[in-house]
Amino acid sequence: MTTSVQEHQATAVSPDVAELPAHKRPARRLPRWVSGRRIAILAIQAALLAALLGLWELAVNKGWANVVFYSKPSLIWEQLRLYLTGPDILLDSRTTITETLLGFGLGVVIGVPLGLLLGRYGFFRAVVAPFFTAFNAMPRVALAPMFILWFGIGMSSKVYLIASIVFFLVMVATESGIRTIDPDFVMMGRAIGSSERDMFLKIILPGSIPAIFSGLRLGAVFALLGAVFAEMLAAESGWGRKIAMDSQSFQPGAVFAVLVVVMVFGLLLDGFMSAIERRLMRWQQ
């Protein structure tokens, strides 16, 4: 409330100030996202990206790198334009995004509760932890063909494969967050007579949110990677299938164009998770 009042006072213009000439009026405070530091960071990032792309284009044009193997930014841009305006982009995007979100959601729904139980109850952790460790040691890359064999080349096999990847990432992060909560907070909660429910909702869960979201952000990235990888093995549509088809026909420019699409969606997904995390963590500020 105090912050909102201060921001309102800082941005409001009194009648006396409004009557002053424009060059004498106090400057309004800029939004946080357009601060000088943020602008400098974006400028440096843009310069680095431009330098990298320029060097890549120069290397191919000078013959230092073979365009057949490495393509070049100008050709990738043309392939990206053709893909975005072509008939396959909507179906491919809908397939991969749906698989990613469904698999991610399924893994989170199962992983977070189990992580809470593992972190909170030592006896339960002692019984089941060895089984989870053994299952997690099995490489999902090697199991991907088995998922396709069990569930077919449709969407189901990708969703279950993604869920198996996200599940362990989120479960381990949640368990770690629960076990690293300051014991003094738990002792204080017990000292004032808090019930188990109040302890969980007001101490344990809020204190573990940073660790949980670190697992969620990592799981979101691996969910997308898992979807693309599974589609490269066998799929009817999707970004991974497009990458596999273009690779087999020796079109590196088209492959990089699809990778740009995957990268943009990954950045948007990570940004969305970060925004939710910042909103939930306002109480720490």
C-alpha cells in the first residue's frame, strides 16, 4: 500500500506544476523496465548478437565455412520467412506446444506433491527414495523408443516421455526446498502452537517456493527439449519432425530456422515462469 501511494505521488502532477512551462516541470519517473541499466544490457546483448551473426555471414561468404554444412544468417532468415508463412507452421506449433504443456503439467502435478512428502516425512523418504533414484538413473533418451513402442507415434508417447523427465526434476527440487527450510522457523511455528496445516501453508510451502520454481523453470526447458527430441524419432507433425526431415534432405538453413522458432518459444515459456515466480515472491521484498 505504501509503495502504491508513493508511486502515485511521484507520478501525479499537481495543478501548480501543470501550470509551469514544459521545460520547468519535473521529469516523470520512468518505468522500471526502461531503466538505464536495463537499456545498457539490452544494447550490449544486441551488439553481441549482431557481431556473431555478422561474423557467421562473413565466414561463409569468404569461404572460410562451407554453406552446405553451416548455412548462413541470410539464408536462415529466408527459410524462417518461408516456414512462418507456409502451411505447416500452425500444425507443427500446435503439436509441439500441446505436447510440451501437457507433459509439463502432468509431471508437475505428480512431482510437486511427492517432493513435498519426501521432504516433509523422513520415513516415507527412506522407504521410496531408493526406487526413485534407480528410476531416475535410467536415461530417458534410451527409453524414448520404448515410449513410442508402448504408446504409438502419436501425442501420447511424447506427453508421457516429457512427464517422466519433468517429474524427477520437479520432485528433487521440491524435496530440496522443503529440507533446506530454516529449522528455527519450524521451531517457532511449533512453539506458538501452529497446527500441521498452518505449518505447511504458512512456513513450509512459502519457504520452499524458490526451490520449487527453480525446478519448474528447468523442467519447462527440458519439457520442450524432450518434445522436440521425441518428434525427431517418430511423429506425424511437430517442430522435431520438421527438423528431422530437413536434416535428412541436407537443408541446414531450414533446420536452423525451426530451431529459431523453438528458441523463441523456450524464451517465452521461461519468461512466463519467471513472471509467476516474481509475483509469488513479492512477500520477500
